[in-house]
Amino acid sequence: MEFLGLQDLVRRALEEDIGHQDITTGNLVPAEQKARGIFYAKSPGIVAGLEIVRQVLIFLDADLKFTIYKADGEQVATGEAIAEVRGTTRALLTGERVALNFLQRLSGIATRTRQMVEMIKYNKAELVDTRKTTPGLRYLEKYAVAVGGARNHRFGLYDGVMIKDNHIRAAGGIQKAISVIRQKVPHTVKIEVEVEDLKQLQEALESRADIILLDNMTLEDMKKAVEMAEGRALLEASGGIQEENLVEVAKTGVDFISVGALTHSVVSMDISFDLIEIYS
């Protein structure tokens, strides 16, 4: 996990929590005291985010030693150790909450993603994420989705054309929108368009869209869309998809299923941190 803004993200997260000082730890724990601590799972799941945990703690103690027991992407059972740290007690206690916040959320995303990927592993459809991410944490949350086994959709407005309903209204129709944008973007860029019914689907097919997003369509209409497309465009199902209907959507024959809930409403994994040894 590497990206240019990682150090700045860590710094801002710590500044938010610490402010001008950790008033409890700074007044209670001697500066020279050292400790060993363990991150461990209190519920089963898929680990994700260990590198940012390391970055958080090293930011506070450059000499800290970080040992990984369960790497990102690995399954962990309740009670199992995920990682061990050795460093100044002050650094461990001051960085504990920020480190856990990252680790718990990213592991929660990876865990839910893995569960949903496993549900449709015998179907053609691939699970993908969306841009419905926490502001400022998109890279990390999409990383966690990938750790969980799904694919990333576009990262932002810059790396993929997605013509949505409001774009269609502003441009004056699907055909016109696709025609205009095809002349302005490189030929290497795929064009995806969102459609709400089979009539719009037909227009998108005739306009040679590369990918067509089937927005909140019924299962029956999704099946008809697959028949109509006949492989001329990739089809992506989206809207209101949860574990309860995921398999049925996959069975329609679509190529991709995008699920915003992978990132926007995930439950964080239950992970704790305990000091297990104090030394000088």
C-alpha cells in the first residue's frame, strides 16, 4: 500500500486526535519507558491496512519494531494475533486509537468484500466497488476492496468516462452524449453510460457504448438486457444490491455488479490492542 498522500494522511489523522498533546499519556508514562503490544482479532475476518498502522506508529516512534503475523488479505480467527509492536509506551498508547480506526475499517471492508465475492464465485459476474467512499480515504478503502478480492471501478472523475442520468439530460440524450465525448477523449478510454430502462439500453447499444450500467433494473429486465446486448457491450448491474439479492443478480448474466455498500455502510471489524510487556 503506497501512495503519495499517505504520510500527510497519517499526520492529519494524528493531529486530529492528539491536538497539542496527549494529556493522559504524556503526564502518566515516562518518556524512556518501552513496551510490547499485540493487535488481535475479536471477531473473524480478513485483515487489511497493516501498512498504515505501521506508518501511524512509526510517525510517533521512528525506531519502533513492527512484526506482522497475519498479512493483508489473510483470514484471521477470533483471538488470533494480527501484529506485534515494540517501541516507546508513549508512542503505542498515543497512536493506538488512530491505528485501530484505520485497521478496523479497512478490515471490515475487506471482510464484507470477501464474503460477497465468495457468494458469486461460480458466476461470470465480477464484484466491483464505487466512488461512494469516505472523503479523503478513497485510496485506502478501494485498496481494502481489492484485498477482499473484488475489482476497483474508476478511482475518480479523471480515469474513466461515466455518463450518468444528469449528464444525459445536460447533453440532450444518450446518443448525443456518447457522440460528443467519443470525439474528445483518447481512443484508449472506454465509455460507460448509465441506463434506466430497456429503451435507453437499446439507444446505448446503437451508440456503441463500451460499458452499460443497468441502474436499479429488475432481475427480469437485467436478463432481457443480457439477451439484447449479445456481447456488444459489457453490462454492469448497480443499485440496491446487497447480500440478499446478489446471487440472483449474478445469475442474470451481467459482467459486473457494483456495490456501494462495500465502502459506504460497512461494519468495522472488531480488533483490539493490548500492551503485554513493559520494559526499559
